Amino acid sequence: MKTLHFFICCFFFVFCNAQDLELELFASGLNRPVNLKHAGDSRLFAAEQDGIIKIINSDGSVNSTPFLDIDTRVNSSGSEQGLLGLAFHPNYATNGYFFVNYINNSGNTVVSRFSRDSSNPSIADPNSELIILSFSQPFSNHNGGELQFGPDGYLYISSGDGGSGGDPQDNGQDLGTFLGKILRIDVNNSTTSNPYDIPADNPFVGTAGANEEIWAYGLRNPWKFSFDRSNGDIWIADVGQDAFEEINNAPGSAAGLNYGWRCYEGSATYNTTGCPSSSSLTFPVAEYGNHNIYCSITGGYRYRGSEFPNFNGLYFFADVCTQEVGFIEDVGGSWSMTFENFSGSLVAFGEDINGELYVASLGGNISKLIDASLTVDEQDLSNVSIYPNPTKGELTIDFSSINSSVSAEVSIYNIQGKAISTINKDADTVQKIDTSQLAKGIYILKINTSNNLQRVHKLVIN
């Protein structure tokens, strides 16, 4: 197995290990999960392609009652159709809003808002649908479908070029269509008569002939994209035609970028008829050739968790056909790429409340990305959930994954290593810690158990 050697200093705790990527089974029994998100707590929500969303609890158990079932509204007959995207409003805890992206029974894209049930937080109200945006799909493939809320609080939507092959309608370069784009809209005051607003700083506001919802264009099939929770950068994995799969990266504030399709596939020319100068295009930071083996990149996240410090800053992705997980690392200003072989059609990554990463396979398994170079003892506390992080006022630590007879001590240090406070775990499995007296900044949270296990966690106070 290829390993990557580098050093990470986390304040006064220094970690010097070569990471050893493994997938650890976390949950199973799902049906074609294609999207995986958290809602601001310790749970994960898996969107199944047929139109069902299920809750995965922090111990890996899956609720028998679906969170949402809109199967009758969803067309999943094609391999790239179905319920494709899921995103929870940044204020979900108070407003109960979440958004989905699906292909309807007419074969077209629908982005809708639903509401959590008012009396049961484990289910949603299927009758609460508010259609935000819809547009036609000329073919059954290349639907994109990812949804993400950016650091700016706006909803970002990915759309493929409309399908077929080679972008026959040149949708990627056409600013008059939603196809082949990343869209950016404001859904914070949605109503039936005004389902969304267009942010005033969208790059094509006031441009004749252009759809003002467009944030970026020149994409073929951006099946998955994400934002770096550390700096707000956007990462877009764009599925290639025949020769190259590509990974794009840009600052989250970079508006109006043209990623080049169909003029270029990756950094290679494809069809440059009527194309702008290459100097006006944004080329991928990394790409890999198909070579009749690779076929479809699944974008993931840049790791910003705390359990596996050797992963810090790596961008993880997968290829559906080769069943490999890949990662790229910035080495002296250029990106190096590594692949590791696993099993299952890996189609979606998810990031939990703490920044730990998971990957879903079409076969129904959800696995956690772990660093197997850590000792067993270090991993034993990996399922202790600490949220929200960043936090304000109150921090929650869920100890339900460890034996109830084990006692624990929680210590908080400032970045100089001075102990600020120490709290002993009480009889409750879920511990609430008051952080209202702590100044804004970065701290280190350390858990020590009576059976000599330890976990170190970066804590951000807002």
C-alpha cells in the first residue's frame, strides 16, 4: 500500500505518522444510497436513489421508519436518475427545513424544500413540499444533482450538461441554460410566490441572455461537489467523457469561472469550435486518465476532522468503476494523487458534524474512512461524538458508544497548553458542557478514560 509521509503540528500536540487508509463498515442494509449528509447533530441522513431518506444513528443503526418517502414522485428508472441531492438548511435546528434534488416522473430536475415533522424530529412531512426550482432535462443522463449550502448561507446546485455524449447542444458553454452549471440561489425567505431570490453578487446579474442563477459553468457532469469547512474553497469533481476525470478547486468567492467543457476534457482539447481563449478558462488542479479502466469520478471532501491527523488537508474522492478511493495532497504547490483499492460501487461521500468522512456504496453499505496506522486504543474513542463544532454556549459529548462502566475526564486547554477547565463524565451518556464563559477562539479538548484511552480534539468557540 502506498503511504504518504508528512508532519502536522496541532498546537502543542504533535502527530508524526504515515497514514494507512482503510474503510471501516459503519452501517449497512440501505438501498442504493447516493447522498449522505448531517443535519447539525450526530446523525447521518442517507438519500436512497428510489426517493427515500433514512436516518443513520451515531452507533451505525438505521431507523426502520424512513425520514422521508417520496418514491412515487421520483423517476429512478435510469442509472443516473432518482433522488440525487440532499442538503439541510444551516438553521435546520430551528426552522426544520431541508432541500432535495430529484428527477420527477416527467424526467426533469426538481429542487424542493421539505419540513421536519413538528412533533417528531425523526420524520419529515411529505406534504410540506415547496418546489424551489425545476428545469427540463433533454436526456436521461448527466443530471448532476448535488446540493450544498455554502459558507455564505446560499444554496448551491450542480447540474450536468443534459446528457447524451459530447454535449451535443453545447450546454456547458451556454449561459442561457441551467445545464452544465453550478447554480447559486437564496432560499432563506422562500414562499410559494417567490421560492428563491438571486444574490445580488451573482456574476451574471444584469448580463443580457444569461441566467442570473449561474455561479460557474463549463461543466459536464458535476455529480458531487463540496466546500472546505476550513477555508470555504469549493471542490468540484467533474465526470469526464472518454479520456479524463477531473478535480476542480477554487476559492469560494471566485464567481463566474468557466471550467472549460466541452472545449476541454480535463486539460486536453475536446471540441474547441466557437470556444473562448484558453487563458479565460479554469483548468483542473488534478486529473486522471480513463485508460478503459476508470470511468466516473465521485467527488468527496477535504478532510478537516480531528480523529486522523495524518489525513488533514487531503481531498478524498473515488472512482465508481475501479472501486478505488483516491486522495490528492498539496506538495509544494502541486497536487500528488494516490489510489487505494476497495470493493463496492462507491458513489457518495459524507461529512459528519465533526468533519469525519464516510463513503456510500450502491450495494447499501456506509463505511468510515479511517487511518489504520493508529493504534487500536486510539481508535476505541473514535465513535464518541462531539458537537456542534464550532460551538457557542453549549457543547455536547455523546458517550453512548463506550461501556457505561467506564468513567471519563474531559479537559479543555487553550492553545498555549494551559488547562482551562476539567469536567468529569456524569452518569448520563450524553454530557452537556457549558462553554458560554469561554472567549472566542481555538481550544484543545482532551478525553481520558478510566481504561487508559485518550482522544484529542480541536474545539472552536464562536
